[in-house]
Amino acid sequence: MKGSRFSEEQIIGVLREHEAGAKTEEVCRRHGISSATFYKWKAKYGGLDVSEARRLKSLEDENRRLKKLLAEAMLPGFYSAAFHSAKPVRGTSSSGWDSTSPAQTGWYTEAFPCES
């Protein structure tokens, strides 16, 4: 994901500038942002101090990291359940292996044939 050009301090400064009475269009033009970006920042950071914004960002990062760990922990169970519930393809033997597959013909014997 692309990072922001603006730090939390700068974003809060832009919002404070608007709260001080500057018009939205003027603030957006001065800082080179769209009005959609401004209102997105206002929804996310409106009313926060710099320290609170930093805390919010660190909590979001921690949440993202924990979600990734959970997904990686659940992944092996998902694949093993999907493998055991799979039915053999029509035209294959009762074991589910095609009799002409490279693994059964004997010429594909190593896990990593490209490595020496």
C-alpha cells in the first residue's frame, strides 16, 4: 500500500487550519490535496491530538500484523481440509492419481528437481 506524503502532524495541522476559519477549497489548494482527501482525513483524524493520532496509527499497524499472523496460522488447516474433502477426477484411478502423472512414472522423483 502506498504511504502518505503527509505525516500525522501535518494532517492535523491542515485540519486545525480549517478549524481556525479557512475555507476548505483554500486549504486543499494550498496543500495540494483533493477535497475528498481532506474529508477523509477529517473523518479519521478530526478532534485528535498528535499523540492520539500516533497511538491510532500504532494500533492499526498492530491490528494489521495480528490479522496477518492469524491468517497464516489458519492457512495450513484450510488446505488440509480442502485436500481431504476433494473427490477424484473422473477418469483417474480409485486412489485419485492419474496413472500417467509424472510422479507415478518415476521420472519426477525429487521435491526440487532444479537444485543440485
